[in-house]
Amino acid sequence: MDGIFYNKNRYAMQESRTDSGIMQAIEDRRSIRRFEQTKVPRKSVEEILKAGILAPSSKNRQPWKFIVAEGTARTEACNAMEKGLEREKTNPLLPGSAEYLQGAWQSLAIMRQAPVIIFVINMLGVPMGKTPTLEERISEICNVQSIGAAMENMSLAAGAQSLGTLWICNTFFAWRELEKWLDAGGVLCAAMAVGYAGETPPARPRKALEEVVRWME
């Protein structure tokens, strides 16, 4: 009986902590597209990166590598992306996604504002242009899920320090130029702009639970 009582209380405590802490942090998270120019302390960036490293990963492969660009390096990274976006106008890598190119230019403008850009590399990724085997394809899906978990951890950790973030995938329009500049030996997955938020955007609409969940018993 004592054991049952203890377990019930433990689960109640866990539920309460989730309701008041984790869920609130998730609900408060926003994608920030305007940043202040205030410098972000190195310790804060390190805490964000530690949160990413603590994410679960398939087979504990931890496929990620993080490259932090500040100051001159951030400027160089943005210049590399701009070069790629200019090239995309006449020699596109993603011709079928041309309608989203303007959004990539907007992402670049945001990256130029943010004091910190964290580039996330999949060190086990299948090189762009290579047709993966079935096993490589499965591993790729698993590793990308792992990196997604790391980035969400990073976003929530940033919010806990009153910092804003923007998860950026428009880097794919300039992946060739950015990978050359990064010289990381892996596949660029995404970038995360980090800084003090210069805006307080409202929550964006989400689909209702019944629209996206199917229960099976």
C-alpha cells in the first residue's frame, strides 16, 4: 500500500511540474525575427549548446556538431549565404522551390541582425547529391530526428535565459556556399539565430488535437 501511495504522489508531482514548467516553456516559445544588438554572453550560448547535447539520439550516435558564428565570422557566414542566394537566381540548386527564395532573403536579413548564429551539422549525413541505400536512408531519418530534438532543446534553453531564437532551414538554398565556408566535414542541417528578442510575436495557430491524433485501442 505504501508503495502504491508513493507512486501516486510521485506521478502527481511529475504532472504538476510538467503543467507549471515544461508545458509553459513550450507554450511560450516563439520564432523571433527581430533581434536587439545586445551581445549574448558566452556562458548563455554554452548553456544552449549543453541543452542540445543532452537531447536523445538514435543508437546514441549523437550525430551533431555545432559551429557558433559571432562577430566577423557571423558576417562571413551571412556573406556566404548571400552569395548562394544570388547564384540561386540564375543557377538554382532548388528550382522547384523558387517561390520560397524571397523567404530565404528574409532569413538572411534576420541572420545579419542576430548576434549569434549556430550552424548545426549532421556529421553522419549522406552527402547531398548521393542516392542513399535503404539502410542509409533509414539512418538519415533517425539522425535528423536526433538533430531536431537537439535543436528544440536549444530553443527551450534559450527561452529559459530570456533569449529568442529562429530555427532556419532556408540555408539549403545556399548549402554549397555555406558548407564550403563552414568546412565542417559533414552535412549542414540548419542554423539557429540567437539573441535578445526585439519583438513579442503572438502565438501562431495550431491544428486541434482531434485533427492530428488518431487513437487505436
